[in-house]
Amino acid sequence: MAEEETTLEDLKKQIGTEGPPVVLEIEKGMIRRFVHAVDDPNPLWRDEEYARKTKYGGIIAPPYMLCALMFLAEPTDPKAPQGFMGPLLLNMTFPKNITGIVDGGGEWECYKPLKVGDVITARTRLTNIFERKGKLGKMYFYQTETNFTNQRKEKVGKGTGTLILYG
């Protein structure tokens, strides 16, 4: 007997599913390596003496480092893929016969600076699934929203993204 194709309606039942939290501590070395890699000379994230005299009272991470957290975070489940979306994806149902996955892009909002010593918790939720016809067949769009909070339960940022599955 042939395996039944998963319908779009079946896939959509997953909307609202939230993965377990992923936690990451912001370390001075992490910030230093990141700004070195992107060659950002801003003294606010490089010069301790300069940063101490600002309203932040010390080195902070550049706002766009929030995007990099998707690759740095280590899920607590060793079977989950790396990054803050990994635990959510581990338990998702995907269409059969998928031959590729493409990053469909994302948007980021930063509300508070990431400071050395902050413990950031990321929670990712599936917000939508839809399909379109493409050159290679059906394409499925999985849209997510990730909210980032610090150890004081303050919302420090939000990321929305799209994964495109095709085949």
C-alpha cells in the first residue's frame, strides 16, 4: 500500500505549536569574536573603557547579533538541530518527498541591548503554513516567530522567518 500524502490541512494543524525554550548566555568573548568576524569597529562593543562611560555602563552586543543567535544557541535536546529553531523543527510534520529547504528570509526587531552576562531565552512558534506551485513542484512555506527575553523577563527582540520546502 502506498504511503498517504500529508495534506495542507493536516500540516496546518501544527500552527501555534511552540518549541521548548532555548537559552544562551551573552559572553564578552562571544561579542568580541562576532564583531571581529563582521569587522564592526564601533567602540561600544569593542572598547570597555569607552563603553563604561555610556548609558549602558559597559560593552553591549551589536543589535544585529540577535540574528546570529539562531546559529549559536545549543538546544537542550541533543537530537535537535543547532539554533533556536531546532527544537521546534524536531517535532514538526513535513510533507513527503521534500528534496530541498531554502531560507525564505526573516525580519528582526531589537527592543533592548544584549549585555554581557545576559541570559537570553528564545521561544519559537509556528505561525503559518501555506503552499504554492513552483518550477520544481509544490512549495511549502513554514512561517515562524521567535521571541527573545532576558533573565529579567524583558523582551529584548523578535524574529520572524520563513522556511521554504520544495520537491
